[in-house]
Amino acid sequence: MNKLLLLFLGVLLSCGSNGKFSKTETASETAGTFSAQVHRHPPTAVYQKDMLLGEFQREELKEEPFSRWFEAGYSDFDPNDEAMQTIKENISDYEITLVMGTWCVDSKRETPKFFKILDEANYDTEKLTSIAVDTNKSTPGDIQEELNVEMVPTIIFYKDGKEVNRFVEYPQESIEEDIAKIVSGEEYSHPYAQ
């Protein structure tokens, strides 16, 4: 019985599941509900009950309460040299959109690694858009629908204005090896590709 309860709780807390949260409650409705507690940060990020919501800058992940997991995940990550060489040679050709949840275990694990990869590749972060979703995986303006995001983190790679591929939720090999395949044009399918 206890194992069944733990399994059920694990499914509810998964970053790929909407769990008990109603799909009809949008991020903009949620933001309105807590308007007295909302504090805006440029460009459109919203702090809401220890959660970022909307477009944000990396520096916001270095602030409490996010810095606890971001700084540790960043400093503890040592990416594979061969994968990093491939990334360094190719990533500058891409614009990237990161969609993550500051509440999500998978996002907390992969997002610091992703930023370290970008740093080590000397990626021009002017070509990066970072978006935080709520626990329903929604944002003000429903950006997630336009981007077809169902799981987080989702990292979308664009070349010449067209989506080339995406990393979704967890790696097939490792985040740096998966990204190396994407940016080098190798065949790659994320775990939920049909």
C-alpha cells in the first residue's frame, strides 16, 4: 500500500504531469490571484510563491530561493570534453529557447548544466530566451502553447528561424551529448518524440 501511495505521489510531482492542477486555471488568472504578492523583474518575470513565471534572466536563478539548487548544480557539473568540443564548434549557429519550471526537479537538475554548457561554449546569450512556467506548465500569454511545450525543461534549438530539434525533460545520454547531437545535425530524438 505504501509503495502504491509513493508511486502515485511521484507521478503527481513529475515535471511531465499536470497532476491535480486544473488545466482551466491559466497563469494569468493565477498571477491575478496573487497580485498583492507579485513582484515584477525585467523583462517579464514574476516571483510568485518562490516560483519564477514568464520570461526571465539567468541572474534571477542566482537569487534566493533558486540559488540553492542553481549554484550547486552549476558548480558540480563537469561536461564531457568531446561533446563540448562539438557544441563549441556548432552552437553559435542557433537561437535557443529554454522553457523550465523553478519548482520542477528535472528543471532544477538540467538547467544549471545547460547554462554551464553555454558558458563553456562562449554562447552569445543575446540569442537565448528563458521562460519559466507554473505548475500547470502555463505562462502569462500562454507562450507554452505556441511553443508546444508539454514537459519541462524543454530546450528548443532554432536555425534560420526554424525549429531544428528540442531537448525534453531528461537526456537520452547526457545533456551535453544530446545537445552536441542536436547542434551538429546528428539524428536525435527526445524521449517523447513520436
